[in-house]
Amino acid sequence: MVGLIVLWLDRRGITPPSFIAWSLGILGVVDAVILITTPWPLFLLACILLFAGGRRAAVRANAVPHADATRMP
């Protein structure tokens, strides 16, 4: 379900909020503590990728346009 939400947000050009990554990370840690045999490393990998993607999108959104791109011909 989380993957579908992230895909839906991506198709609309919206950066997924950080609480999705935090929730997935907490779920991964709780799974690792309670159920050792679950695929908790996949949850943590998805959490790390969501954080990285969110930071890249934030940097891209705050980037200053190049001076030549704003000059009038």
C-alpha cells in the first residue's frame, strides 16, 4: 500500500512526505525486534531510499535558476 501511495504521488509530481519514510523505518525496526525471520532489511532499504529521494527533490526545488536561463533575449 505504501508503494502505491508513493507511485501515486510521484505521477503527480509531489514529493512523498517524510512521515511515510519514518513510519516505514519504525515498522522495519519493530519487525526486526519482534520477528527475526521477516524481511525487515527491505523495509529499511525502502526507508533509506525514500529519505534520499525526498532530500533530492527538496534540493532540486530550492535550486537557484542559472543566470543565462533568466536573461531576456
